[in-house]
Amino acid sequence: MAPPPLPLFSPSPKQPPPPPWLHGPNIPASLTPPNHIEAPSKPQNDPKPQKKSSLSSNPLTAGVPGGRTRRAVLGIIRRVRSLELSDPQNTKPRPAASSSTLIPFNLPIDRPQGDQEEERGRRNGKERPASRAVPWSAARDQDLKVALRREKKVPEPTPAERVLEAAELQRLRRAARGMDKWARAKKAGVTDEVVEDVRREWSSGQELAGVRVVEPLRRCMDRAREILEEKSGGLVVWTKGDIHFVANIQKVPVLKCTIPESQRTYGSISESLSNGNGDAYGAFREIDQSIGVHTYDEAPIEGTLYEREVNRLLDSLGPRFIDWWWNTPLPVDADLLPQVVPGYMTPFRQCPPGVRPTLADGELTYLRKLAHPLPTHFALGRNTKLQGLAAAILKLWEKSLIAKIAVKVGIQNTSNEQMAWNLKHLTGGTIILRNKAFIILYRGKDFLPGGVKRSVIEQEARVDAQQVKEEEARLRVLDSLQIYASLPSAESSVGTFREYQDFQVNLVHETAENNQALIELEAEKHRLEKELKDEERRLFILTKKIERSNQALAKLHSSWNPSEPSSDKELLTEEEMMIFRKIGLKMDEHVLLGRRGIFDGVIEEIHQHWKHKEIVKVITKQSRAYQITYTSMLLEVETGGMLIATQKLTNSHAIILYRGKNYRRPTKSETSNLLTKREALRRSIEVQRRGSMKYYVWERQKSIEELNWRLANVTMKIRKLTQ
């Protein structure tokens, strides 16, 4: 019996333990290859060597698949290198192995490849150029990149957090969590009714009141909080979803203030809010300034240069709309601007030479993209009496190309279409966008700012005055020439300014109204003639299509040869007819006629029913009486049966057929004189198409008659004006 095999890497006479020179700084003793044999060494004094635990002797091979194979060893080396690369604190140089240290032939040396090639070149007696550095050597030298998360923006404290003590604020928030009643701010925003509901809740003994905000104010809850605090005079202590909980400032016992006792203003605050109409921001303005807290009134000053300029421009246009549902800047409330401006007129416009006043598609797209990030300039809630808004828009156009107007939400009987039309008529601008939320007006290429417009008008007046002076000088010279040269006294106005004035008076101003009416009639006549020509062309096309459809139907009907009715018919009594009718109506099995009508497949299906029963029920979706009568007679002739009855059902008609006492089933070899299934479908489509075209022909003929009548009336009016 053979002895059991010895375990690998265990001390035995055939395979002694690993020599001490393998325990270098780079290679652990446990990485000795299984085929390595050490030369005999001197015996040790201790015959019984101590056994090391598997955990202490194999720290790197523990849990590595493959044991001590070459694959496992390479995996351990890769792990060691990855640990060295991932440790940024390990900056000490690695100790090099001594020259007396022996490395097994099948283990890689843990040093850069460039050093190996340089050493190999020195052994060969020649210098080698510096080789390319290996990837891990560069990674070991460079600094590790650290990805830092973006810090969250610290929210600014609310007025309640600035003014109230922390304990008092927490108490109010706990009380707000138990509330189940609140007022509702509708689309119009925080109106007077909402403020009255809040104050009514406070007057009933409650120190908190809830207000639920809906669209569009719900889009910016911070703005909703500011509006609610400003109008109610309270402080929003907690916000839950779309609900703000407002505290009555008169019942808050403690204020958060670090100023001396002699400088506190609790009395003045309570007095300012005693009437219930105080402003929370105004009441605490002195306290905020004393403790170095900036209120919301100073926000525009702290903003960027662009924000300050926008606020300054909007302040010059009119009062702000405080119920604005977006962030600042607040737009101008157009409803508070004057409805009528004395002496207002549509501004004078003049397009530069060589410039088209209309906008191309690319220009329109560019202006819409330009208007998207701009702040809203006005908020409008009425349809008419917009002269004050028009004057403000003209003032805005001197600084901006575009005027952006928001339509107020929640106001009845507002029409953005009527608003846009009135503003276009008053300002002469171009509407580049209009929807239920915004109206955007472009000032136009022919817009002239105030200074330019005055310069153009003054220049035209100067030119007219110069022409008058030239005419007067010409007349004086003409008079002097007549005195000295004895010229005839008859004056000629050819080529003079007077001739131009006479032409304007005699031909332009006197016949302006008649010419305008005549031009309109001529344009109407031209439009009617063009429309009549188009209708006649459409009628001609429809007529040609109907002719082609008739030809296609004639070609299909050429292969259809209906059977002749039989002269020898069976006779049935009235009792038999009544019995067959009742049996047919009670039958569940039936033959359904579709859009194809009667073709050879329908006849074959009826004979298949007659193979087992004497009665067959045919269902048709036709609604007209003559169509149903024709179908029933055709079925009777083609099948050779007897028509029992035609009965009206809920949504269709039933045709009852009896096969007869002398029924003989036809053979398949008999030729069919009807259309096939495909031909029947083509015939149905063509008939439907021809019916639609006939209806359109009737419409075109009716339209042509009406156009001829209107054209005759317009021609008669033109003759009256020209006589």
C-alpha cells in the first residue's frame, strides 16, 4: 500500500523549508515556488522547529484562489502595488534588494522596467537610452486628484428666524403641525379676502393662521411668503408643502434682539401694529438695522449692476406689482397706470433706407430667444384703456428692443388677443409672441427714439421752410426780369414748388377718399376673379376624376353578368311564409353582407347554409329602402331561392331566404357570373370615391354661382365710381 502524499510546502526531507535569503523586503517567505529546492544547510540547534499558524505565515495568500500557483502569486503582487498607489501618505523610498539576495527565476522583480533595462545594458558593456516609463511609476509620482462635492448654498434666514427666539419659533411650529384649517389663496394671489380671513382667525383667539397657495403663486413659495407677510403684517413661522402658517406678531412674547435694553423698541412696535394694518418688515426695520441685519428693501442695492439698472428702469416706468408670482425684479403694475393720456398719438415711424420693415424667420426666432431670459416688464389685467401702458412701453423701448408683458391670472373677462391688438395699434410695434401667459412686443426696425424722432421732424420742417424761401426768391427774380426785359406778365409754375403744392391739393387731397374706395373695389374684384378661376380649375379636375372613375367601374362591370330571373317559381301559402319568417328571425346563424356587397363568395356561403337548413338569414347594414330591395332581389335571383321577408332590426336589416322544395346544390365546376372578392372590394371603393367627388362637384358649382354674383355687384360699383 502506497503511503499518502505529503502536503505541499510542508517541511520534509524531500522539500526542506524555504531558506532565509527569500525573506527579503520585497518578497515574503510564503511566496516560495513549489518547484524550488534549496541546497543543504547546516543543521540547527533546535531539532523541533516551532510551527507557525496559517494566518501568520500566509497573510497574503489567505482567501486567494489557486493556492501558491504562479497565477495566485501574480494576483498578490498586483494587490500589493494597488495598495501602495492608493496610499498617499506612503512617500518613503522603497529599500532596494542587496546584491547577495537571490530571486527565484519564476518571480517578477518589483522595480521599474527602465531600471532593469539600464542594468542589463551595463552588464553587456554598453549604455542604453532611457526607456519609456511604465504606467505605475508615473502614477506613483503624481499627486492624487481629489473630487470635492459642491457645497450647498446656505439659505438666508427668514424674518421669523431673525426676529423670534429659537424656543418660541419651535413652539409655534409645533402648534402649526396640529392645525387642520386654513384659508385658500386662489389664482388671483393673496387678495384682500385672504388677508381678512387671516385676521379673522387671529381675532378669534388663535395666534396662527394657515394660508394655502395655488398656482401660479405656488411656483415661488419664497415670494408667496414675502407677499403674505407684507399684506397681513404677520410672520410666516413654518411652511408645509404649499401651506404657509402666519403668526400674529401681537401675541409673540419674545423678540430676538441684542441691542441694549434702553434702545429696544417693543413699545413702538406694538403701537405700530395695534390697528392690525402694520407691516412686519416696517416694524422690525429699526431692530434689523441696529443688529446689522439687512432687510429685503436693500436687496436691489446688494444685487449686481444689471439688477440695479433693471430696478431703476422699472421704477421710472410706474408702480410695481407686489403680487408677482416669480422672483424679483417685480414688474410694473399696468392696471395702476393712467387709462387715458391727454394728447397721446401713435408715434412717428420711419424705416432707414434700404431696410425692410418686416421680420424674417431667422430674425423672429432670434428675438424670441432673446426675450426668454429677460425679466418681465409689465403685468396687465385689462383689455382696453391702455394709453398709459403704451406710453410706458415707448419709454421702455428707448432702452430695450423688447417689451415683455405678463397677463394676470385669475381675472375674469381678460383676452390676450384683444390686449395684443390694442397695444399694437397704440404703439405700432410688432407682436413676436402671444399666449395666455405673455405678450412680447418688438419695437420694430422703423422705431425712432425720442431724440431721433425730434431731429427727423425738425429736419423735415427745415427743408420745407427752405423750399418756401427758394420759391419766394424765384418770384422776386422773375418780377425784376419782367420789369427790365419787358417779359410777359403770365406766370408759369412748371418745375416749381407751387406746382407740387397744386398737385397735392388738386389730385391727392380732393380725390383721396374716392381713390381709396376705388382701390379697395379693384382689389376686391381682383381677388374674386382669382378665386373664381381657382374654383373653376378645381371643378375641371373633379370632372376628369369622375370620368376616370366611371371608366374603372365600367371595366369592373364588364366581368359581371347578373342572372335572369326564373319564370318557374314555387308557390308558398301564407301559413308557410309566416312560419319560415319566424324561423329565420329566431336563427342565430346568419350571413353578413359587408362593404363588398354581393359577390361569388356570398353565394357560396348561402349554399353552405342551405346544405344543413332550409332557411338562411342575411344581415345587411344598408339603410336606404331601394338599396335593401335591390339586394334582396339580387340574392333571390343569384341563389335560386325564394325571398320570404325583409325585416328591420335594431341597427340593420334581415333578409330571409328559403331554398325551395326542389333545391339542388350547384357544383363547383359551374362558372360564376359575379365578381370575385377582390374585384368587389375595388368596385366598392370606386363607388364610394365617385360619390364623394360628385358631392364636391355640387359644392364647387354652388361656390362658382355665388362668386359670379358677387363679382357682378363689385363691377357695378366700380362703374358708378368711374362715371
